[in-house]
Amino acid sequence: MPSASDAIVPPRAAFQHRDFRLFQTGRALSIVATEMQSVAVGWQVFEITHRPLDLGYVGLVQFLPGVLLSIPAGHTADRFDRRGVLLVCYTACALNSVLLFLQAHAGSGSVLPIFAVLLSVGITRAFSGPASQSLVPQLVPEAHFGNAVAWGASIFQVATVLGPALGGVIYGWAHGAHTVYAASAVMYVVAFSFLVMMHVRTGRMEKRDVSVETLLAGFRYVWQEKIILGSISLDLFAVLLGGAVALLPVYAQEILHIGPRGLGLLRSMPAAGAALMAVLLAYRPLRKRSGATMFIAVTIFGLSTIVFGLSHSVVISLIALFVVGASDMISVVVRSTLVQIATPPAMRGRVSAVNLLFIGASNELGQFESGITAQWMGAVPAVVLGGVGTLAVVAVWVWRFPQLRKLDRLARVSTLEEPSPV
């Protein structure tokens, strides 16, 4: 008899659940706000200093809080109501946008006030990420979780298409970042209202007392589950080396000469490719050879990064970034599904924190790596060398993680037992 996991799931099964719809609507608004703000920050910082290295600092100052706070943030998501944690985080996001608005309106010629607010942004994201990821399994039944991951990824990418494009348009229209920050603050407030309407209350998931063992349980779990370790570390090093997004302001201004509106378009193309791939995976989910497909996708990611790095054509650059996003989405869906399905409910916050630490390292630390490499050798060599590095990572990981390479169907892979209360 077929198992529940083998049953045919309707393509839009996740949307049957009211809380999932409310959560994703609020989440989409918050992502649009974040991406609008990110475009404005990048352009504002580069206009002030004209140094690629400072674009790297933008990523670094947001990454460091995630490293330092990953353990308490994951534990918070498991020990307190996850919806309540998100409500506090959305409030903090709105306040951060207001602070960015005030410094932009004041017209300061220094980037230090911006970096100070971005530090607060990084702290907020450190706590919101684990709570958001670990909340989703409580919004849909397990049979619909893979579908929820695919649609959640699609919504994320559609929002990251709209966000940069909208941010670039508003920045160009208003001739400054202050209007972008004001619009972001309003969106965070509306996102907050959608979470308020949700019925779900996760309560306290981790019943055991606080100890070193419970705090570090997420790291221990990921280290012992080699398929999960392989999937999230592959993403870490591939995107760390192959990320070109941090240098898009340089490409928009100095290589492609397309200005802030063009920057918004460049930022949107990876998300457009990812959104299309996520919708495709919702309708045609990976049913076999998931691990091998993930490795092929990351290889395409590296090759597309090289093409973008070498291109001086706007059209070719846009196509390359579209393929970068589409290929990356395959590994995102595989990793996200494995992390949540294979993890006991009481540990999902801490394991999600580890996962997000890896993602943050690949994105923000990768942004810093791109900025400092571009400062040393120029933007084009930095992007091309990063793409070559991604291909090298794939080759090593194919050899180092045979369990991941042989992974067939996305399902429970855990061999560890869920901890019992003491």
C-alpha cells in the first residue's frame, strides 16, 4: 500500500489552510520591504563612498549578529511561541526602517549611521529567521509540507522580484533613499497585522530545562545527519564563493551603465528565475534523484555566475542572473524540505538557526568576500573567480557526501530520536 508521503498532493494544497495564507501574505510584504530597503542602502552607501569594499561591509555588519546570536535565537524559537517572536521581530523591522528614514532625511555624508541601523537589522533577522522557518510545519499537515516549501519559496522569490524593482523605481523617482525607507516601514506594519490574525499558537516546544546540551542540540543534530550537513554546507560554500549580488551596484554604474533603476532590474532577475523554478517544483515536485539534481543545479549556478561576470551586455547579464536564481532555487527546495521534515518538532527552531547561520554566511559573508575581492582585483575578476570556486566546491562535495549524491526521494532521513522531556 502506498505511504502517505507517496500520495498525490494537489498543486495548491498548502493554500487550503487559512493560517498558511495569512502567514505567507505577511511574509511577502515583509520581504518586499526588506528588498526595497536593501537596494536603497546599497545605492546610498555607494553614492557616499564609491568604494566596493563598503558594499562588503553592508553584508558583514548584518552577518555578524547572526553568528553571535544563532544559538539563543534558535532556542528562543523553541522555547517561546513562534508567532509571538515574529510579531516582536516585525515591530523591530518597522522601527529600523524609521531610523534609516531619519538618517537619510537628515542628509548625513557618513555611512556610520547606516551601519549602526544595519547592525540592528542583523539582530532582528537573527531571531526572525528560525521562528519563521520552524513555524511553517505547524501551519500545514506533513503531507502538504513539501508543497508548502515550494510555494513559500515561490512567494519569497516573487517578493524579491518586486522589492528591488519597486525600490529602484522609488529611489529614482524620489531622488533619494528616504522615501524607500518610509514605504518599507509601512509594509512591515501591514505584515504585522496579518500575523495578528493567525490562529496558530505553537507555545513552548522544548520542554527540557536550559542547559548546554539543549542550547547546542541543533549543531549536534546537523553534524550527525550527514545528508543535512552536506546540503546546507554545499549552499554555504557555493553561494559564499559564487555570489555576485553584492557587486551589482558596481556593474549597474560602472560596467553596464544602467543607473539605479537598472540596478533594481538586475537585483530582480535572480528572484524571477527562482520564482519560476519554485512554481514549477510546486506542480512537478522532485520525486527521485533529488541529490544528483541538486549537484547539477549548483553546477549550473557556478557556470551562470561566470557568464554574468564576463558579460558587458545588459541582455546577457539579465539572462545569466535569471539562470543563477532558477538553479539556486532547486537546492533551496531540497535543503529546506530536508531540514524541516527530518527534524523533530521540538528542535526545529535550533536546527533552523543552524541552517540560517549557514545561509547568512553564504549571503552576508559572501557579500563581504565579494566586496573585498573586488577592491583588490576588480569586480569582473572577483565574480569570475567566485564562479570557478563554486564549481570546485561541487566537485569536492560530490566526493565527500555520497549519501547526498545518492539521495532519491525527499522524505524523513533522520536516524536520531527526538529528545524526551526531563
